[in-house]
Amino acid sequence: MTSLAFLLPIALGMGLCGLAAFFWALKRGQFSDLDGAAARILIDEDEDEA
Amino acid sequence: MTAAARLVGTEAAPPIHSVFSVPGMHCAGCMGKVERSLNAVPGVTSARTNLTARTVEVVHGEGVETPDLIAALAGAGFEAQPRVIAEEAPSAVKPLLAPLAVAGFACMNVMLMSVSIWSGAEGTTRDMFHWISAAIGVPAIAYAGKPFFSSAFAALKRGRTNMDVPISIGVTLATGLSVYETVTGGAEAWFDGTLMLLLFLLAGRALDAMMRDRARAGVDALLRQAASGAMVVEADGTTRWTAAAALAPGMVMRVAAGERLAADGVLVRGASRFDQSLLTGESALVAAKAGDAVHAGTLNAEAPVDVEVTAAGTDTALAEIARLMEAAGQSRSAYVRIADRASRLYAPAVHTLAALTFAGWMLAGQGIYHSLVIAIAVLIITCPCALGLAVPVAQVVAAGALMKRGILVKDGSAMERLADVDRALLDKTGTLTLGRPVPDEAALDALSADEAAVALALASNSRHPLSLGLAQALAAREVRAAVLEDVAEEPGRGVTARWQGRRVTLGRPVAAEGMATALDLGEGPARVIGFADRLRPDAIEALGELKALGIECSILSGDGIVAVSEVARQTGLTARASASPADKQQNIASLQNTGRRVLMVGDGLNDGPALAAANASIAPGSASDVGRQASDFVFTGESLMALPRAVRASRRTMRVVRQNFVLAIGYNVLAVPLAMAGLVTPLIAAVAMSTSSLIVVANSLRLQGAAR
């Protein structure tokens, strides 16, 4: 039973951290351009001005 | 990143954020080019593209003007328009993401508690778990349920009911009962089931909203078709770039060849021909000389002209069409979605069952508390969890399949409406036809290799519609452009240049019928290349398939009788020519009055009111912004086969939706007797709810191949 006293707050705390992280990302516009985020990795920074 | 250092010294003035729409941006390479070209403009702090919305946000100092940035983008090969912030509709998904996350978090945590209760926790452990569940569950239900509560409240206030009413009643009663059980140390709390219900329903809502958002990204806002500004000539002869909103009657705009007019006006200097096809559907260029009236949204095809503004902004012919459209959307707003129609039958049935159960157990002498618990169990088990998923999941899967085939679906109700359509009206210019002049194949075949190379080189130096068509056709034949010197375009006459010491011209032929251009290489007779607006390649086949689907087609065009009858002869359809935007709208209304459900297919500004008035509408991707905005579906590519494909996919989707309803209601038929008998526990409710939802989702996934 005593283990529950630790495990419950830890589990809930971790869950809340995840929730907070999601809200933070939502607020910062991380979900505003999902297609662009996928394509951005392919941008070649060293490409000459064409 | 490197541009950040460039803005030293301008910190005093706050940076300006400008947003441009860049419709041509569609890959990582484009994004890189757009951002690099803007960062290279002095005074620009940063540029960040958004591929989903096809926009770029530029942060810059005061010295940077809109035309500079547009010129920089044009230099990189991208057409761009400044975006008016007010046009931006809010995202439909975003307000649902936070409730979805909260419901997911709370559902998982409460379910952990519930598992230990189901596996036999008792006494104080069970009470503590119930209390923790309540602490998480009650605020989470209040927050995540808000979209349903507010929608149900709005419906009830207008004396109507929708799917959200039974959901809200079920959720509220279940939460109340669970809190009561927790406080009194009872055996069963329903927080887990309630949260799972909200999670599934929110997932359905979010999917529905996501589909709308995704399609909206490809569709631009109204009135953007008008050039968003013009070079205004001052009294002293200087020119100044003025935004469309600031144009006032009396100003004189200088309009270069290839530009669109920003306002209605009267030609005061010069003469040119104008492409009005988006405004009237007319395919031939219309000549205008000093004193003639010209309209906003038309394209100046040939020579630079000065136009005195007579009406701007809300007074233009364009704005008149927008007003017609606003009034036209009635058949759309009167449409009741299938999920709401189902709930009209479903909600009363469920509530009667719950009331009967309560009355039955009371009569059996079980006391208020026990009867109430069983009645609420009935409400929870019948809460339309699978019903809430039945429609959106099927529609999202089908919309994804259609999108892969180049058909954008604006929203789910569009598919429901398209599935019912039994009559189709098609615009001619730009819909049945390609909407641009295509050179005669035989004339191109007759050109020698040299002639073709010179023709391409000359055509690529002009923005005249015929030159653009010729250049495109020759490029498609893999002709390489010849090297020319001293290229000059003489407005209204054509392009001249020197090639291997000879004078070559591409211009208006001396005598020719219809649209044509003459290529003169300085020796031998000039080659005359005829142009015509041709039918889309598989138009006939597509019309045949529509007929096979039971949809009667006819042409409804704003173009003249001669051009229309030619296309009518080729397609074998009946036709109506010279229809004004209001005529088109009336035509649809009279068909609707005879009980037909009408599909409108069109592209122009003049089709806007008709597209908005029809039961369902489809526009090609080449359509005007107004056309794309007013229609439910937008197809990219040249093939008209998109029409039968969209109809077939919509009908299949509705079949699957109905199957889903049968599955969801079938589950209720099995579960409700158990609930009424008082045999349902929270565990059974949770299992039944997720199983039925999974079955409905699995059935919907069969639609992945719906767009074949």
C-alpha cells in the first residue's frame, strides 16, 4: 500500500507533464504547419541562389 | 538565420509582420527558395513559410514595401499576394485539440484506477481510487465536454435537438451519479466510461474538423482575384503603388499587359483587349478603347493602358457577385446532416427507454436510488459513441482517398449532398473546356524544327494568352527555344526579334478568323497557327459515366450562343447560353423547385452564385478564387473524370455510413436489454463502448480504395 503513495503521484505527475508539454507546443504554433514541418527536413541550406 | 544580424539600428521601430499567400509553393525546395529570396531583401528580419496554408510570414522594418517583397518572390519564380488578415477563417481543429488532449489524459489515468477496482480492490482502497478518479474526472469532463454542452444548449434554445443533446444528458447524469457513488462510498463509479465516451466523440469531431481545415488550406479567400493594388498616376506624372482598398473614384491606374484590374473604371489612354472569362465566361478577348468601361478582375491581355477608377472595393461588379453569393447559400444551410437526422429519431427513443426503465423498476418496488442507477446505466450504454464516429471516420477516410486522386473535399456534408445529386449543370469555359487557348495540333505538326524553336523563343517573351498557350504546347513537345537577339514586344502587334541575322515576328495575322497568331521567319509565307479553347481530354467519357450514374447533364454558360453550341454539339448535351450570374442561380432554383438535386460544376466568378446555390458544387483547380471558395469540391489536373469519381466515392461513403449506423444500433439492441435488466457494470460498458467503436472504425477503413 505504501508503494501506492509514491506511485500514484509519480504516475499522475508524469501524465500532467505530458499534458503541459502538449499545451505548450500547441500555444507555440508547433501544430500550425504539419505539412511544412515534414518537408522542412529536405530543405538544402547550402543550395546556391537559383 | 543570417538575416537576423542585418537589422541593427532599426530597433526603435517595431518590426512589421506581413503575410503573403504563395499558392505556387508545394515542396521543400520551394520553401527554401521562398525563404532565401525574402531573407536576401535588405530590411527583412526573417521569413517563415507555412506549407499547409501556402503562406509566408515576413518580419521586416518600415523601409520595406509590399511591392519589394512581391518582386523578390517573383524573382524566385513565385506569384504572391498580400494576405488580408481579416480574411483568415479560424482553424476548426485547434479549439478541439485541447479538449481532446485533456480527455485522453484523464481517460487513461482514470482507466488505471478502474482496472484495479475491476480486479477486486475493496474498502478504503476502492474509495480512495474513486476519489482520485473524481478529482481527475470531474474537471476533465467539464472542460472536455464543453463543445458538446454549448452545442446542445444552443440547439435546445432554438427548440431543436441534435446529437449533442443525448450526449450532454448522458454525460451529465453519469457524472452526477458517479460523484454520488464516490461520496457515499458506493461500489460503482462511471468516470472511466464517461471520459472514454468524450474521448471517442472528440476524436470524431476533430477528424471532421481536420478535413475541413486541410481543404481550406487549398482554397483562397474571396476578392483576392482582383489585383490587390495598382500603380496610380498622380497629376504630376509620378506613379505610386496603391492598395486596392485605398483606390477611390477619380484616380488613374496604369495597368501593364498581363495585370488584372483592381477596380472598375473607364479607359482614358491607350487601347487593349481584355480577358473577361472569369467574370462573364466569355472566351474571346474583348477589345476596349478610350472611353470604354472595364471591370475589376479582368486581365489586360495586350497593351499598357490608363484607367480612371469609377468604382472600387464594395461598388465593383465583383462585389455585386459576392453579394449574390451570400444570398444564395440557403439550400446549403437548410441541409441537415445525416448524423443530426439520425439523432432526431435516436434521442427520443433512448430517453423513452431510460424513462420506461426507471418507471418499470419503481413499479417493481426497488426504490428511487436503485431505479435511477439502472436508468442512468441505460443512458450511458446507449450514448451514441459509435454513432458519433460512424459519419466522420467514414468521410475522413474517403476524403483522404479522394485527395490522393487530386480531389479536395471541403467538408463532410459536401459528400452527403453530392451522393444525392441527380442533375448536373456544367459551365463551358474553363470547366468542360480547358479555359485557355490551345494551338491547333495540325498547325504545330506542320512547323519545321527551326520554326518551332523560334516560335517557342518568341512566345516565351510575351504574356499574351495566345503566346502562353503556344509556349506551353511547344514546351510539352520538348521543343528547345532558339537563341534570339533584340527581342521586343510591341503592344497589340506581337513579338519581334533577330534570329541568325533575320527579322522574325510572332504576331497578329493579317487576315484570319477567330483566334490565331502568325509566325514570320523573314522568308517564305508566314505560318498561321489557329487557336481554340478545347474540350478537356476525357470530357466525353466523363459525361458518359455521369449519365450511367443516373445524373442528367446540361451546359449552363455565360458565353455567346455560337461558342456554346459548338461545345454542345461535341458533347451531345443540351445547353443554355448567355446566362448572367443571376440567371444561372435562377436556373438552379427552378430545378430545385421541381425536386431535383443539382450539382453545379463551374470555375468563373460568374459561376459563384450558382456554385453557392446548388445542392453540391465542384470547381476545377484552375478556377477563380471565388469559384474555388464557393464550391464543395476542387479537383486538380485536367481530367474531368474527377466528376464521376467524386460522385461514386460519395455514394460509397454514404453506403458505409449507413452500415455503420446499423452496426452501432445493432450493438445497442444487444446491450440495452442487459442494461434495462440492471446487469451492466462499468466494466461491461467500457468494453462494449470500445468494441463497437473499433468495429465502426474498421468498417470505415474499407473506404481507402473508394476513389478508384
